[in-house]
Amino acid sequence: MTNSADEPVGPRPTIFVEKQTYRMRRIMDAARLVPLLGVVLFAIPLLWPRGPDMGIMTSRTILYLFGVWVVLILVTMRLSYVLRSLPPADRSTDRGGAL
């Protein structure tokens, strides 16, 4: 087996990410998924049964939608608070590139 001069010999080095950096990236990922979660939760009433005998009252649907709206606001507030607490050096924008 031949090795070129560019290939390292031996085991590949492990990529170590600090615990703080890892957590912040996961929180940023969660913040990116909140709109998708909102779309899914707002679409759930479309799956509820319809008809005079099987239907769910409109008032319950409206309460559900406002409840989801409030929960999304609270989740977004919490995530923004955690992300705002980052030190200035760690606030680099993560564009999904190499480490």
C-alpha cells in the first residue's frame, strides 16, 4: 500500500469541540428549528376530524392555536436569552462550514 506525502500516517486525530461551543451550536440549531416546529404545530388542527358529529368546537381550536403561539413565543424568548448570554468571542456566525 502506498502513501502519498499529503496523507497522514497513523490514526486520524479526533476533532474535539469544547463543551460550551457544542452546547451553543445545539442551541443555535434549536433556534433554527423553531419555525418548523411552529408550522407543524399550527397544521395539526387540519388533521382533526370534521363534521357535525365528529368535529371539535371552533373555540377549542382557537384556544389551541393561541396556546401554540404563546408556547412558541416563550421558547423563542428562552433561546434568545441563552444565545444573548454568549461571550462576544463565541458569537461568530455558524454557516455550517468546517471547524
